[in-house]
Amino acid sequence: MDTNDPIELDVREDLRLKKEPFDKIMGTVKQLEDGQAFILHAPFNPVPLHAILKRKGFTHESERIEKKHWKVIYTRKEHSDSGN
């Protein structure tokens, strides 16, 4: 797999089953390379997650696909000369 290929994760079923997907999401985030996209499919726009990942250096684009399907593309910004 090319490291530039996005990683996709669909947590809609987890949430339907009342499973908290945060650890699964963060585990996926840890695998990403600089500039690599992470595509999250969720039943709602995960606004609190946007804030968490922004602090970790990610930008995001949200798109509502249908009533209970949001697609959010997170991309880790290239590291600049900043610290942790």
C-alpha cells in the first residue's frame, strides 16, 4: 500500500451497537504518515473530534452524505519547525 493512500474507518456500526469508537479512531490516527489522509465515516459530524485532532496537527473537511452518514477527511499537516 502506498503511504499516501488514505486510511478509511467506518464507526457507524460501532455507534449503532453503543460501542465507543474513540480508541479505534485514535489507534488509526497513530498509524498515519505526514500528509496522509484519514477518512472517517460517522452517523453525525464529530465536532469534538475535530478539536482533538486539530490540537494534534490535523485539518479536516466534513461532508454530509445522507441523513445519518457523514464523511470527514482528516489530514495531518506536514511538520514544520514546531515542537510536540
